[in-house]
Amino acid sequence: MKIGLRSHTGAADRLLFAQQIGAQGVSIWASACPGYEENCYVTTDAVRDMRERCATYDLELTGIGIGGDCVKNQLLGLPERDQDIENVCTTIRSIGEAYRDVTESGGVPSPVVIIDQRTTYFAKAGSWWHPGYERNSVGRGGSELTTFHADRIVGELDDRPAGEVANDAVWERIQYFYERIVPVAEEANVRLATHPDDPPMDLYRGVAQALTGFAGLKKFVDLVPSPMNGLLLCLGVMQERGENVPELIRYFGERDKIFYVHFRNVIGSVQDDPPQYIEVWPDEGDGDMVANFRTLKEIGYTGYIVPDHHIGIAGDDEWLRYSRAWQVGYLHGVIQALG
């Protein structure tokens, strides 16, 4: 197993920081590549440049996240979605071409394409943060944690930006999308790592969410079966859902469907009444993070573990470097202790 960081931008100071604290790779948003925000696809040259920039700091480029705005029509089931899909296919081809030399020689795999299926991203009202979430100084020593409580999804924030979307419609959109991008991923030798819904509620802001727990993730990987179609398994989301996380890791890991892992811990779940949880320090939540690591080791996972949703510490900057450093140190310690 290797440790990664979400750099978001691929900026040089963030890469240097990642190298210094012992990370082995970084992910970016596709918007870090020139021209993506205008065109909604990345070019081969842009991916090569980012790959070389990371290598300057002895880092691998581990993942490229597709921004929600560039697949909005697909998520909303609008006629313009075919152009969104073609743009995603162009991004996949560009990544494959930029890494063709190493993938054909059996070297470092190309970065995964990180995909979200969250129609609930699109809000007509409210703050940038999803309804129900807040940042509160409720952690040890007043550290700032992300909290979720369903009672906050009220009033102006209780909007329906995508309308009322039924379960069948959500699955139809997912199938339409993946039936078109998976063959391109197979040809390009690029893995697609899909993130579950967060918060993992069956119904959120009018949308019947599909990828909330084991049943939905199983249906998803079986829907368009391919060695290139798998999961960005967020341990925090699965803990929020109340799943038995080691068992879930074992099921998908034994089937080679875990392409990437987001690492965080929580107290509480959406099974509570009302649904509520707090994203806490990894060493103090409901999840047994050592058991999760042990299971990843048992199923032979050799990919990236990436700390997620960082904690606010006094004196930190906007990228929350202190939290990232703490969590990378924690990951190194657990990995080393487990051999």
C-alpha cells in the first residue's frame, strides 16, 4: 500500500510538502490542467506535464478528478449529456496516451479517473457546502470537524436542484454513462474509480441516491462489468452508512474492484434517528481503522490510501497542511506496524 494526498491543484509548494511528509503520490482535479475549465477535457500534453511535475518531487500522479460541472448534463439526464460523455472519453484517451509508455511496459499504472455520480451537487440556494453539513470546533482542543445532521436540511437549503429524481432514473443515467465510457477506458488502459454518495442517505435533496452502501456498490460494479470499472472506496462514507467496513473491503477487494481508497473515520451514521455523524480524528471514531488496514493487506491491495476531509488545527492554512501531515504520519505508523 502507498500513501497519497489530494493536492487539488498540483501546485509546486503542495508537491514539495507531500514529498517532505512522506507521501508517495498526489491526485489533482482535472481543472488543474490548462484548458479544462473551458473545454471540459484534459489534453495528453497537460497530463504529461503534470506527470513530469510530480516526478520532480518523486511523486506519482495517482488520480484525476472529473469536476461535476463538466458532467452536469449527464447527471441531470439532459439531452446535452452526449457531449459531456464525449469530453470524459477525451480525458480518458489523453490519460491513456500520456502513460502508454509505462503501462505497455508493465510499469507504473496511469492515474485513475475519479468520478462522482452525485446529482445533489447542484444547488440553487445555500452555501457552497451541502445542506446538512457544517464545520464546528467540536474536536479535541477545539479542532474544527465536519459535522452532518439531517435536521439542518430545512428551509431555504432544502431545495430540489435536480427535481424529484426516482431510483430507476438514477440507475438509467449511470448505465447510459458507463456503457459509453467503459469501452474507451478498456482501450486506453485507464481505470475508472467511482466515489459513493455522501451523505449516504437513500433520499437526499429529492434524489434517490444509488451508491450509498454495499448493495448499491455491488449493483454498480455488476452493471457494466470490466477490469477498468471499479471503486474509489471511501471508508468514511461506508462507516457513515453503518456498513461492516472490513467485510465490504474483503468482498470488493477479492474481486479487484478497489482502485483507490479514501481514509477517514466518523462517529454516528445515517442509520441514527435523526441521521447524524461527525468526521473525527482517525484514532477516535466508530471505525476500526487498523482492522480496515489489516483487511486491505489480506486481500492484497497495493494501491493508494488517501486521507480525506481534513481537520482544522489552530494556526493552519487553507489547505490544512497540519492535518495532512498528522494523517500521513498516522498512515505510515499503521502500515509499518502491520508489516
